[in-house]
Amino acid sequence: MKSLERMDAGLYAYLRGYLSEARLARFEHILDNRTRHFTLVLEDIFHAPNAGAVIRTCECFGVQDIYVIENSKPFQLNTRVVRGSAKWTTLRRTDSSEQCVEELRAAGYRIAATTLREDKPLISPEDVPVDEKVALCMGSEETGLSDYIHEQADYYVHIPMYGFTQSLNISVSAALCLRAMLAKLRDSNVDWRLSEDEKQQLREHWVQHSVKHLDVLLRHYDIAYFTK
């Protein structure tokens, strides 16, 4: 069943009553560490295991939103790799890089492109500014990010490597970049946490994904509501 977009206070209280206090406390701990200050953008990632591993990495590090660009390749998740982490994050799909960049700019993000192109002014993940919202963009291992994303980028992020091999698996790259960026962010004075309204939206979403037999509970709630 598709999740409800928003729910009234009565329905929310009804559903959360089926969860343990420990589960609800876990929600609050995670919400206090969630952020939209940084977001991740995946452009034309078509290997399902890689896609799933990146989503799992974002969830582990507390990044709520992942933008998915499907210019020519459908985005698919490997359920074994993602291990349920997708239901705790927010996937925002677009079918063009142009549309995604437009949405990111409108939301106040600067664009950071991960790249191996040596003609760009490269910075390490530790040097990405944290005083403004940043969208970290990653492309496929075969081709990297598109020319369009490179043209639109404000920063060009490169992980220093010292071996013969000059590229990493995308999930490894995502983990290294996010670990460095988020450590710097959390040590700063930037207000990176979610607003209370954003937290409440996620509470409602997570409750729906946590209760058993949601369809049955919703029917019972409707019956009780209309027979009052």
C-alpha cells in the first residue's frame, strides 16, 4: 500500500499506539541526527547493487534526501543490498539532469560534482564548504557525471588516490565523501537539523512503515471514526 502523504493527529496517535516506546524513542534519536543540509544526487546509476549500497550509506550517515536522475537509464534498487534503508530515506526522482539542477537551485543548494577531470579546480571532500546547502553529485563508474552537471557545478570534488587504480566503487566514494563532509558539518555552528514540521512528516511516514497490517488498521480506524 502506498503511504499516506499526511495524516491527522487522531490517526497518527492511533497508529503510533501500536509501536513500543523503545521504537518511538529510536525515531526521535534518529530524527535529531537527520539532515537535508547535504543531499546526494545520483545521475544514471543503473547497477542495482551499487544503487542500493549508496542509499544504505546515506541512511547510515543521516542524509535524508537522495535525488535520482534517470536521463536514459532506469534506477533500480537491489532489495538484498539496500536492506530496508530506502523506506527511511526520501527518494526524489527526475527524468532529466536539467530538471534536477533546477529543483536543487530552487531549494538553495550549491552543486558539487565528483570528478576525475584534471582540468577542473579540484577540492577534497574535507574542503567542501558547510556554511551553505550542498548537493553532492555522483555519476556511473563507467562514464562519470554528464557534461551538463560539470558545467553547472560550483565545486569539483576529488578523493585523493595514490595507487595505479584511480577510481573507486561509487558506494565507497559516497561513504568517504559523506563521512568527511558530515563530520565537518556536525563540528560547525551551522543549523543543519530538520525543522519540527519536517520531523513530523517523517514520523508519520516511519510509523506507517513500522506498524504491522497497516491496511487492516486503517480500515478499523475508518470504521471507528464514521460510527462515532
